Amino acid sequence: MITMLERVPTGIPGFDELCSGGLLRDRSYLVSGPSGSGKTIFAMQYLVNGIEKYNEPGVFVATEERPQHLREHFLTFGWDLEKYEDENMLAIVDATSTKIGLPSDERYIDVRPFDTRSLLDQIITIQDEIGARRAVVDSTTSIGFTISDPAKFRVELLKISTTMEILGLTSILTCEVVEGGGDKISRFGVENFVVEGTIVLYYTRIENTRVRSIEIFKMRGTNHSSKIHPFEITENGIVVYSKEEVFA
């Protein structure tokens, strides 16, 4: 007997309408795009909405930005990350400071050098402590540079995504795409193969203006829009215009 798969709404205005109501529970998804396209905002908005709207605690693994900078930045959207942390609804793993040789007084710190097993052990510990249901790794690109070999990187990403699925975490992994890289949807060409779905954010220059748009490149197990839709980053976060399309 085939059962209906449970949906996890992102809560991002307009996005869930593009994929039949949201992501599939206990699956991992890739959000890719160039610098400035809104990947980290998309990922954090997904966690914040999980906390505020659906009472689902979350884990954010920061591999390229110090947690204090994240807290300061997201206050501009009205998201008080420190409050969520104090309430045990959010855990931020500092996987940045030790990598660049800086001390950290964060509660959760990833060791140097990068090790998949230690990162997953950290996530397992956090899930036991706060009952996390959502997770973000931002970004996988720095992990790829650490591992260097694309084939090994693919295996490590598969370990991360599969383990988080087994743990009952619905996860977003972000990756950076070099602007002007043609039709590439990931940095190392392997990230797309280890996830259930891929969401691409574009930040395209049209004459003297930058335009943001979003495409669900793939999403297994669900119907989804095959079109490219515009979105904006507002004072409250990302808003996707699901009824509109972007044309070349």
C-alpha cells in the first residue's frame, strides 16, 4: 500500500506553492546559486519558519561565517537567533572559527580539520538535546575545497545527507556557483546527485540591474513547477512570486 509522503512547509511566501506544499519529510535538498543570490537567507528562513510557525527546532552548521555575524545579520530581518538558541529551538555549529585559526566561545564548535564523522556526531548530540527536525549545512562548498577530490567529496556528502535523513532531519545543503559558469548548478558537479531535490537561485544582471529568480531544477517524488520565477529579498526575508515567470 502506497502512503502519502508528509510535507514540510518552508513557510517562505510563494515557494511552497511551486512544489505541492513543501519539501518531503526526512529528505535532503540542495540550494545553489552565486554569491549574493540569497542562499543563506533562504536556508535560515526555512529554519526560522520551522521554529515560529511549526514548532520544529533546527540546526544550522556554519562553515563560512561566524555565528555572531549570523546573529547580527539576521536581526535586520527581525529574526532573533540568540533568543531561539536560549529556548533550545536553534543550535548553530561554529565550523568556521577553528578552520581559520580563531578562538571560539560558541556552545557548539566543529573541530579542525574537517571530519565528516565528527560533524555528524555533533549533529546527533544536538538532536538529542533539542529534538531538531530541520537542519542546514551552509555551505558544502568549503567542505569540497577541504576534500579536493570530487569523487571523495560526493561520498562524504552522501554520508551527510543520508545520515540526516535517517535521523529524521529535513535538510538544506547550500553550495556556491561561480557567476558566468554557464549551466552549472553546483560548484564541483557532484552535489546535485546526493540530494532529493535541487533549488537554484539566480542573480542575473540585465543591463544595469540585478534580478533575482528561482528554479526548482529537480524534486523527486513530487510535482513541481518547471518554470523560473522571480523573487525578492524584503525586510521580512525572501518572497517568491509564484504566479509570475522570468523569460530569457
